[in-house]
Amino acid sequence: MAVIAALFESIAAAEQAEHAVGDAFGRTGHCVTQRHTRAPLDGNRLPDGATEFGRNIAIAMVAGGVFMAAAGGLAGGLDLMLGMGVGLGIALGFVTGLLMGLVGAMQAGTRIPKPVLRALAARLPPGGALVVIEIEAAKADDVTELLEAHAPVAVETC
């Protein structure tokens, strides 16, 4: 899937472009369009292809792994679980902590817009709009041409 973003000086022009794309490509069900009128963009509301995971997910995983490795080492050292030594406690705790950190961070909303979208959002004029479209990669050039017919300030693909 390709993500195309177009920056417009007015909301009316963005609406026209959005409707044109929806009319031309929306019938297949493989076209997602969104219009944003304020910066900064919320990565949790953008299509998946327009976002990336932020550094918070790595921080949560490392913190969870370290904490649970220490807890597992303590449990193994105190012989709280029969037959589990310190090494096994650290290993199992580390893996458990990584997974807990991953799940917790994903549920907390760690997605951020891709750099191209952040740059366009920074240029969003008052009264303007940013149209984000996720579509099959084979149709990306056709969508770009259709958007350019509506005179956007900028069109970017990510």
C-alpha cells in the first residue's frame, strides 16, 4: 500500500480533491482518505502505512526487560520457584519483560506520523488542509495525477 499526502491552501480545494479520489478509486474498497486541518497530526488516527513506531516502544521494551530480568533473578536466587535457578529466572524474566513492554507500548499509542507527513503538517496554513490517502501501490501514480489537478501546494508519497 502506498500513502500519498497532499497539502492544500483551502479546505474547499481539499474536499474537492478528496471527493474526486473517492469517486475514482473508492469503489474498490482499497482506498482510505482522510482530511486533517490541524497540526500536529495524531499518529493513532492515521492509516497504518502513514505511521511508524516511535522510540517509546523501544524504551518500554528495554525497561520491561530489565525490570523483569531483575525480578526473575531475585525469584531464582530466593528459590521461590522450585528448580528455577538465577540464570533461568533472568532469562525468563527478560523475555517476559520484553513482551510486556511491547504489548503495553502498543496499547498506549506509540505510532507517530512518518517524517514526510510531519514536514507537510508543519507547513499547514490556517484554513488549509492535508489530505492523506492510502491506496494500492499500483494506483499511486494515478492518484497523484488526480490530486495535482486540484492545485495542491505539495504532493508527497511515503
